Amino acid sequence: MRAIAVHQHGGPEVLRPTEWTTPVAGPGDVLVDVAAIGINYHETYERSGLYPRELPYVPGRELAGTVAAVGAGVTGLSVGDLVATADVPAPGAYAEQVVLPADRVVRVPEGVSAEQAAAVLLQGLTVHVLTQDSHPVRRGETALVHAAAGGVGLLLTQVLRSHGVRVIGTVSTAAKEAAARQAGAHEVIRYTEVDFATEVSRLTGGTGVDVVYDAVGSTTFEGSIASLRPRGTFVLYGQSSGKVPPIDLSTGTRGSIKLTRPYLPDFIATPEELQTRGAAVFSWIRRDNLKVHIGRLYPLADAGTAQADLEQRRTIGKLLLTP
């Protein structure tokens, strides 16, 4: 079976096509023929060694595909069902076939394609947590969304807009500004041209925003804190630019803010919570016309190129590998 393996930590060049042992479904498992694999920033952290993993390994957590075999004791799933997961166990998702625990997959409803499912599930689950748990949004609030033209950013902007939240997005280029506005951002700041915290102050009349959603980390951290209103919420859910520095909260000069660092596995820990959140994400597509922006499809063998494009911010929307 073809797969992408990491034998040493490093840059995108360490992602190499290889032959891997063909998996077999055991009791409680399903074997899935992979149709599409979602690429996520977490995989670049593991590849670089920031989040170390035992070597060698196959990267990837998110995929959609067709059930090819069902293990003993599995009910509710049959050969031929289209399923998706955001929780692929070791060895990983960058492969032609994977074995998954049956209780960690979500059945994909009619009207949602394999590519859409692979592109939306992990980031959609993240958006569900961000808007329902990290900071339960309310109509009339204002949110600052960093990387508003990224995979999560485009979904988050649409969901916030549907809840009646004013969205201020940050992007780096004109093309990404256009994408963020198309997703529903009310205001877009090109952080390459202006100081975004100063611009947020201007756009909010000096009040600040109710919530900041930040997946960038080091380079945006101080400005994100400065952009909050008193009693606002800072949601740090990624660190694409590096780890955030320590912050001194002892003086009270930060305006009684709240800081939270959600970790998705904690919010889909049980099969019931995974199914409930997964169904909500797919309902956004079917009922609320959520647009899933697929930026580019790459052959499985080009996984290194795909991760490099993601890290260099050369993309808009979600990137997928296709075996």
C-alpha cells in the first residue's frame, strides 16, 4: 500500500512516498478506501519536531472515504458507506487505506461529497468548539478573526456572520481579502500594510472587540490582546508563527480579559459528542449553505509540496491530498 512516511524530523522534504503494510480491520474497526485527505497545520508541527512523534510514522488525522470492510462487532456501518473522521489513529491518514475505530467515524450524509467532507470535518469541528464553547457567540458582538482566508478562517467567518456577529478579518494579500469578504467579513485588514491593532481600535471606535480568534500565535499575540475590549475573550487555537510569549496578568492593565487555549480532542472525547458535533457541521453545508473552499488538490506523492504551500501561506482555503 502506498503511503507518505516521516523517518526524521525536518522540512517538507522529509515527507516521502513509501510502501506501508496494508491494514486489516479488527474487531470494532472499519477499513476505509481513502478518497481525500485533509492537510492541517498540526501535521507541520509534528513533522518539524515541535510536537515530537515516534519515528517513523504516517502523518494525518483527517480523511473521507468509502468503507471497504467491517470488523466483528460493528453495527450501523456497511461496506460502501461514505464516512469521514478527524481522528485517524497511528499510523495516520496520508495513505491509500486506513483502519479506523468505528465509533470515531461520522457517516457523511447525501449531498456532501468526499472532498467536502475531508475539507470540512476537522476545521468544522474546530469552528463549532470556537463558537459554542470557547466563546459562545451572541448576536451584536464583534469578532477579530486572524488568517480569515485560511481553511478555518473562511468557515469561522461564515458561521459568525450567520450568528449575527460583526467580523473583522486579517489577511496578507488582495486575493485573500477578496476571499474573506466573499465569506462575509464586514471589514478586512491587510496586516502587511497597517498595524492591525490600531485599525481594530479605529473600526470599533476605541472600544475593542468581544473576542479574538487567533491561530497565528507569536506575531499576533500582543496585538490580539490589545484589540480586546474589557472583559473580552482571547481564543488561541494555533501558533503558525511560533509559540506565544509569557504574559503578565498581575497588573490588571489588560482589561479583565479571558484567555483560553482549546484543544479539539477534549471536545470530541466521546463517540456521542463526536457524532453530535459532526452532524452539526454537515448540517451547516446542507441547511445553511456553508461554502467549503477547497484551495487545491494534490496527488498523495506531493504531500511535501502541499505542506510547504500551507506553511508559506501561498494558499486560500483547504488543501487536500488525493491517493
